[in-house]
Amino acid sequence: MKGDLKIAVIGGGSWATAIVKMLSENRNKIGWYIRNPYVIEYIKTNKHNPNYLSSAELDPKQLELSDEINKIIEEYNVLIFAVPSVYLTQELKKITTPVTDKIIFSAIKGIVPESGLIVGEHFLKEEGVLIENIGVITGPCHAEEVAMERLSYLTIACKDQDKASFVGDQLKSRYIRVKTSDDIIGTEYAATLKNIFAIAAGISHGLGYGDNFQSVLMSNSIREMKRFIKKVHKMKRNINNSAYLGDLLVTGYSTFSRNRMFGNMIGKGYTVKSAMFEMSMVAEGYYATKSAYKIKQENGARTPIINAVYMVLYKGKDAKKVFEELSKKIN
């Protein structure tokens, strides 16, 4: 890969901010699309994002900030999308500049509601981007720990390993370790499914289940993830690697996990609407649950945990009764 490729980040949330911080360790100029012009002016003046990761100091001299998405897409050829999946289509509709010749990396851990596809497949099937120009950035890596420069790990997946290595080199630093993978579909599904399992962990905690139950829940979650991914994309992979099991564990157990927080609120009796209202960030697992449930119905995977979360979130079933039944199905 050529070192003169220009990289831009699409999105203004916590994960987008963390990625910009990582890139700033290695790049002199980073494009950054943020839809809110107030936020852009604030970053230029105060050197941090006012809404997310305010502890992460940013150098405006390294940033080309714009609230015009087409301006950024025209000038940059490697685009890292880091907007919530529920808003991706809304942003793509603004684009008039072709993206078919761009290198697209998804840092979005969810399924696009309108198409029912993971983000990489959405860019392939709906936007006409070549498969070798699509990649995925996954964890285990919490944005909050990146801001604090705590040692974190990324997996960069792409069919073209040169592109994966190039993007990985731009993100790694003394506090970011990087590995590459060619399992673009499996790693992206894993990044999506772990949010659903984290909601399950949160619900169980909110209901009063202890560490013993949650450890069994996580053990069953990784096996459920393996069954699900094998149905949608069969290839040789080690589900115990950090991109799968590691990302699941940090999302299921960490206090930084917004999906676990969302689930915990549901378990304590919040309605879905009230829990979402109180949270300032999107819980990707909520939207992913509906899509994953539909996919599993089509491919026949056995998914008792996904089923349980779906029944609570979308069918209004009593969480206590649903998880009591779930406890009989896992071991």
C-alpha cells in the first residue's frame, strides 16, 4: 500500500473520536466529517470533543474538519465510517460523490436496519464498493480507554491483507496493539453479536443474577456466536481469538459498555424508550437484536440468548420470566 493515501473519519461520536486520536499518533493530516458545525468550532478552539471523550486532547492543526460529507469524501481515499448503524443510511443519502473507488473501513458495530446487512455487506451490495476495498476495525477496545491511553487491542480485517496492514499501521502506537485478519464477515458479525450478548449480561445483572450465572451466560454466548457465524459464513476461524471472545468479554463485563448499561436498566425495570432516553449514546445491540433474530430465523441457528433478548426488547415480555426460562436452556 502507498503511504500517501489520505485517511478520513466519518462520524463525531466517542468511537470516531477515539479513532481520530489513534490516527493522530501517526498522521499529519486527518479528514474528519462531523455533521454538527458547533462541535467543529468547539474542537478548533478547545482541542477536544465537547460531547464525547472530552479527556482526549486533539490537535486542530492535524485535522481537516468539515460538516460537508462530500467535501471530505472527494479529498480522501480511505474512509473510516464510525457512525451508529441506525444513522448510516441517513448519512449515505447525503453523498453525491461516488464511493465505488474508495477504500472503506467500517468501525460500526451493528447491522444496517434498512438492508438487514452488516456494514461491509451493505457497502458491497448497496453502494457497489469492491470486496477487496472493504475492511473492518474491531476490538476489544473501548473508546474511553483509548482516551486514557490504556493498552488496547484492535483487529483489522480485510480480504486484501496489504490494506489491512496499512490501516493497522496508521492506528497502532505505544498503547494500541494491532493484528490483521482476512475474516471480514466473521469479525464484523462478532462485533455486532457481542453487543446483544452484553445486553443479556446487563439484563441479568439488573435482575439480580450474580457472577456465577453471568459467567455461564458468557460461556454460552461465545458458543452461540460460533453457531451463528458458522451459519452465515463458514470458514476456518478460532472463535477464542481476541476479535471474537476478547471483544465479547470486554463488552459483556466492562463498566464502559453502553450495551451492558442499557441491559442493566432494562433488568431494573426501565422501558426500552425510557432507557434510551436516559442514555446519551446509542446502544447498538438494541437495533442489532431485531436484525440478528430475523437472520437466525432464516438460517436456523440455535440462539436461545438472542431469542431471550429479542422477546424482552421487541415483544415486551417480562424480563424476569424470560431469563428464568433462559437459565434452564444454558449450562
